[in-house]
Amino acid sequence: MLQRLLAKRRDQTVMGHRLEEPRLTIMALLWGLLYVGLPIIGFGLLMDLLIALAMGRCFGLWCYF
């Protein structure tokens, strides 16, 4: 199964023109970071804030600022 994923695909053509291979773009990376990375960072900051309020002591990196 891994060999099928790593194998090079045949060139696809439409009316004689070769289609480009799909690739990850900068915009796709930014959207991925927005929808995946931002909620994870926000959840971590919220948990750190709740722990800081409950314990009366700060444990997160943002406490140094």
C-alpha cells in the first residue's frame, strides 16, 4: 500500500495539455494554521489562565512578559 502512495502518477492530460501536479500552497498552509493551530494555542492559553486563577501562581510562558 505504501508503494502505491509513493509511486509516481502518470501525467494527466486535457486536450493535449499536461496538467500540473497538485501541491501544497502557502495559502493552504495559512488556512491550515488558522483552523488547526489557532484553536490549539487558544485552548492552551485558556487552560493556563484557568490554572493560574485557581492556583494563584502562573505556570505559562506568557507570565514572563
